[in-house]
Amino acid sequence: MKKIPLLDLKAQLDTIREDIYAAVHRVLESGHYIIGPEVKAFEEEVAAYIGVKHAIGVANGTDALQLALHAAGIGPGDEVITTPFTFFATAETVSQLGAVPVFVDVDPKTCNIDVDQIRSKINERTKAIIPVHIFGQPANMDEIMAIAKEHGLFVLEDAAQAMGSEFKGVRIGGLGHAATFSFFPTKNLGGYGDGGMVVTNDDELARKIRILRVHGSNPKYYHSMIGYNSRLDELQAAMLRIKLRHLDAWNDARREKAALYDELLKDVPVVTPHHAENRKHIYHLYIIQAEERDELMEHLKQHGIASGVYYPVPLHLQEVYKELGYKEGDLPVAEYLSKRTFALPLYPELPEEDIRFIVQTIRDFYAGKQ
Ligand SMILES: *Cc1c(COP(=O)(O)O)cnc(C)c1O
């Protein structure tokens, strides 16, 4: 039986293998492995790509969030508003700094934070908002920045899933006060290991993050802050530089494949992803909703098709956050989505015939239920 994976990283390597091997060779022979010329060049290339002044490479997307929040002064006693429908790291980093994540329910169509519910959660302890451009679809940044301005809040975009997405024709990453990216292998721009980046137009914030990533030191061995060991290494940067050149074409391929799914799934009883107006969604994941999700996923599995649940438990109901006092029913949209959403295979090299086979398999499932 033919197997269709959720994501095929080897298929992508096949298209760039020679360049990647040459980059690895170049770095190994250079004798420079941590924060050297490749990281510097990659930072400049990402800053130019996003259209911001500063890009700072760090060890992973989680550290990118934590260093940005730390540099912005978030700490004990502070509250940070975010979405419960995201990967755990978004809230985890807030907690790591001793601050409290405050969860606001999401919009049922975009799965992004519901901007109409943010204001009611703001109080004198609120210091920041972290919108997440979930699955590659930008959050409503106009509204979020307007609210932040009214209340003097710091806005950190968690853009781990959205490199190359656009909001009103502008690449996301420069709309908030800072934004973070992850280069985990499965992300749209993924390395061959861990990596992350913070981007910002704020000189002071960038300066602090550069110090924080090297144990709070500047110059070396002179420590002005308690920092981290959180650096992007030369090998990852060199390989990511090659992949960055392909990112737009890969994102376009994702969008074409997503459009084909949309078209083929039109008369099938599943909900296809909503594409909000004035936004370029780059489909980090192609997420559909189905009433009989688990049964449908099992049916796909039996036909060799992988799928995955993003995310099975919204963050306000995670065991570790019991102490925050949320209960089932508090954030009904996120809870509803967590029971219905799942990802179908999608990656730039996914053959069109595979998409047709996947949709036919879904059709067969519903035909069998009648
Ligand atoms: C992947 C991801 C992160 C964490 O990035 P890592 O590089 O794995 O640390 C944070 N937020 C979101 C929304 C993510 O998808």
C-alpha cells in the first residue's frame, strides 16, 4: 500500500541536496561554528526579507519567545494575553519568566485570537499580547496594535508557523513590536535541527536580546544581565540561507495545493480552512474540521494516509495550568476546535495525484456512512 506522510522532508532535500552539502562542507572547513559569518549573513537576509531593522538568531523558536519577552521586561506579577489554541511554547515562555498567561478565546473561522474579547481581559497587570499566526494565517494585527496602543502593551508576534505570510500586503514580522520565528525542521522554513530568530525594529530591544543570548555578556566575560546560552549555529544558518531563497516558491506551492484541496473538498461534509480577507495564508498546516474526526483519521490511516491533530488540548485545560483556575466551557471555541480539527498532508512537493487520492478516500468514508 502506498504511504502518504503528513510532511516529507527528504523530498525537499532531494531538490536542494547539492547546495546543502556544499554549505555544510563550507562551514566545516571554516573552523567557525557558533555565531560567525553565516549567522550574521542569515540575520541580514531575514531582516531584509521581513523588512525590519534587526534579526537575531537564537537556539530555537521557544527561546526566541522567551528572550524577546525577557528583553521587554516581562516578569513576575505581569499578565500576558494570548491564545489557548497554539503550541505550548507560546504560554510556557510567559510562565518561565514568572508571568501569567491569560487566555482569550479564538475566532471559529481563522482559529486566531478573537480580537473582540481582548479588551475585557486587560487590567493594570497586563503588559503584553502574544498573537499567534496559527497554521500560517495572520492574526488581525490592525486591531491588536490598536488595542495595544490604547493600553501601552508590548506586542510579540509568534510567527513560528508563518514565515512569508502577509497581512494587507506586508510580510508579517514587522507589524508588532517584535516577532519570533522557529526553524524547527517541520516549519515552512525549517533547518536540519533546532533554530530560531527574533526580529524587531526596536534598537534597544535588539541590543538586549543580543546580550541575553550570550549569557548576558557584552563584551565577552563581562556580564550585565543573567542571560542564556541560546545561539543559532553556523551549520544551521548556512543551510537556512539556501532554503530562504526557495521559501516564496515553496509557500506558493503550498497555497496551490491548499486551493486544490479546497476545490476538491467543496461538496464533502468537512469544513475547509477559512481564508481571511487581505491576508496571505501560507498553510504551514492544512487544517480541516470534521464532526467524526477520530473515525475519519483512522479510516485515512488504514489507507496509508497520515494526518495529525493540532492541538488536542487547548492550553487553558492543560494539566500544568490547573492552578490558573480555568474549567471546561470557559473558552468554548478553542475547546470545540480541539475536538474537530486535524491536518491533512501538505508540503510543497506533495504530488497532485496524492491530494486527489486523499480526497477520494475521505469521500469513500462519508459514502460508507450513508
Ligand atoms: C514550533 C512553535 C514554537 C516553538 O518553536 P521551537 O523552535 O520548536 O522551539 C512556538 N510557537 C509556535 C506557534 C510553534 O508552532
